[in-house]
Amino acid sequence: MPKQTFLNLDESKRKLITDAFLREFATKPFDVASLTVVVKKIGIAKGSIYQYFEDKLDLFLYLVGVCSTTKFKYIGHIERKDYPDFWFYFRALYEHGVQFDLENPLQSQFLFQLMENLHSPSIKHLYQEMLEQSVAGFEEMVKHEVAIGLFRKDIPIQVMGFMLYKVGVSIQEHLIQFRVINPKISIEKNIPIYKGKKDKLMLTVDHYIQLVKPSFDKKSNQ
Amino acid sequence: MPKQTFLNLDESKRKLITDAFLREFATKPFDVASLTVVVKKIGIAKGSIYQYFEDKLDLFLYLVGVCSTTKFKYIGHIERKDYPDFWFYFRALYEHGVQFDLENPLQSQFLFQLMENLHSPSIKHLYQEMLEQSVAGFEEMVKHEVAIGLFRKDIPIQVMGFMLYKVGVSIQEHLIQFRVINPKISIEKNIPIYKGKKDKLMLTVDHYIQLVKPSFDKKSNQ
DNA sequence: TATCTTTATGACCAGGTAGTCATACTTAGA
DNA sequence: TCTAAGTATGACTACCTGGTCATAAAGATA
């Protein structure tokens, strides 16, 4: 948790600091990201950081918190019950995710790279924790779909949950792989990852849904 | 490429060095792995490393080469044409992959963590390159299956190829996630990742095949 | 204006890194 | 046994990191 000193700062300075570190941590793994470089870039003293935060990890966790909170405002209200089947719901999550990205590019990019940048040995436990949480979330979704008879039940929940999680991740990675989006350049130029690419994203989402739907949906004759 | 000096070394010393660095790079990202630590551990001078290799990257690439060559001996002879459908072929790759692991634990573990440990900024290009190659390989497979009418053709090849690649990766990650295997501990104790777990691995492979088969296979009425 | 509290600073510390290089040691051949 | 080529060494450089802390500056209160 940030110290009181940081919270007392006026918003513009808080934003200056937050944004600068979001940028750093969005580009480099935790262990490689350098506080020294960032403070030089924004022209504040190294010592100040330690008036604001306990240590590097404290700062990092603060950023995670900020971004998660923001994103939740965009997708927190989306509920499964408002959609006829899981895939409409799944699709909606992406649609509102784009909105989050367009309006909060830096935060979006930070979250985008989060899992990747957590691969540093010194915070391995955090990675494990977050992955576990994500996977558990998808497992819950699958469990529900199986319960209401929309998803097949001949495959272990864990397998379906994990695969679904992977599908979610793969869509974004696909767009990077095939040069539709370029997070690195987006961060440099400070433009939203999906700016002008919402259509292409949703088309890809649809392709993936079309592809994996038969894997999850219960066959009509079962 | 290693320098001649390294190649002149007698095998036992070469193996000592190779194994020690495989261990280091199997545990830590490229940028975090420390040559200094390794040379201390095996009791040779830091300078010696630079008599053997150009630099850290040269050493790393040597390790990649060694492991790839070994693994190829195990799965290079497996050909699609020897199997009735893609999924038997896919399954066979895993089966022989286990054999490679059991007989070359260290190399297996190094390759296992390779993609993950390539996330270091200083070798981002290498990551990109290898990913590209892997994905291209899976795309070729898909293309072939579509051509012979076994895979559906209503989804872009790129999407199917990338998804298939992800399925391959996901199986291993699944086993970590659900504590069936534990590469980190295996490396510490120097035992094969899949020792005594071949059955569980193949069961999981079968689950994933069973799950994703309907996504890829052409429907009989199409 | 004088006092007290909060905030900002940057030199400094201990510890780490990849890579260099002159020197010493080994080995092989004559 | 002497020489020459190959191999091993570790102190050293230049540079980086996260984190500390006494001190200075700024703000608020009276």
C-alpha cells in the first residue's frame, strides 16, 4: 500500500508518477524495470519514491490495483444472465475491454503485458496467484454452463476451464503475432492498442468463437 | 557459435559446463541468469567462459542448439503419413517427447522453460523468431489437414494454426497449473519432469484431444 | 515572523552484473 | 629438455541496481 505521503500529493503529480511507472512496467519484466531510469525521466529524486512506497513491489502492486479497478468499471457490470449463451457473453467482455483500452491506453497496456512481465523470479508467487485466480474464474464459468446443460460434460471441468482461459489469452496473442496490434509501439507513441482496430479485433474474436464453440457446446443429440 | 577452445575440451568438462548453464537458464530468464553465479558453482574462472564463447548470448544459443538437436532425434522421425489422422500423430509427438524428457531431463527442462525465459528485453527478437517458427509449423500441419479434407475449411488457417500451437503449449501448462508436474523442483532434484507421470500426461493429452477435436475436424455432413 | 510538520533531495551504500586482459599454467612436439 | 601453442585465471573495469538517510526546502499554523 502506498504511504500517506503519496496519497496527499495533488492529482497531477500522482498521475505523472503513476503513468511513468505504468509505462516502465508495461515494457519490461519486473526484475528488469528500473526505478532509477524512471525517476530520471520524470525529474524527481530517487528518494521520493521511497517516501511514497515501501519498495518496488509495493509500487508495482499499487499499479496493479489502479488498473484492475479501472477495468472493472468497464466490464464489472457485464453479467452472464443478460446473454442467451456463453459466447455472446464472452464476446461482450471483449467489446467492453476495447472501450477500456481506448479510454485508458496506458493502463490497458500495463494489464496487457502483466502476466508476461510477472515472469521475474522475485515475484513468481504473484504470477502463480494471479494465474490461479484467472483460471479459477474460467472454471466457474464452465461449471455454470455445464450445470445449465449448454456445455458438454464428458471432459473434466479443469481441462475445459484452462482451455477457455487459454482461448481468451490466445486471441490477443494472435493479434500481436499477425501484426494487427503492436503493444510495444502503442506504448511508445502513447496511443491505445486497439485504436482503429476494433473491427479487426472483433472479427478475430468471432473466428475464435466459431472455431472453439464445437469443443465446448453440448452436441444437440447428447 | 562456441570457439574452437570449447570444442577442444574433453567431453566431461564440456558436459560439466553445459549442464551447469542449462540448469541456470532453465530456472531464470535470460537477463536474470548469472554467469558469475554459475562459474562460482562449478569452480571455473569467469574468464574461461569468454575463452569458450563470444558472450552470454552465444552461450545461450549453443545450449538451444544442443537441446534442439537431441530432441529432434526423438521426434524427428515421426511422420504424419504413418498415422490415420492428425490426432494420433499429435499424440505420438507427446509420447516420444516424454522419452526425450526421461533420458535428457536437463535438456528437456531447458526447452520446457525456453519460451518463458526468452521474455527478456535483450533477446526479444529471438523470442519473436522462435515463436514465429513454431506457429508456422503448426500452420503447415493445419494446411495439410485441410487439403486432405480432414480439417474444416471455414476458419482462417492462421487462426487454426495458432490455436493448435496454443493447445500444444496449454497441455504442459495445465500439468503445471494443477500440480501434476513441477519443473522447478525437478530441476533442483535433477529428476525428469515426467518421471512416473507418463500416464497422467497422456491422459491429459487425450482429454485435450477429445476436447478440441470437434473444433478442427470437418463435420461429417459438410 | 517564528515554529512545527510535511515533502523533496541526491550523495551514498552494498551488492550485483557482463565482459576484459595480462599473466601463469599445461600440454604437446622436437 | 626446451619451445611454442593452447588453456586457465581472477583481479579489474565500467556500469547498473534497489534502497537509505541526513539534510534542505516548502507549507501550514499561530
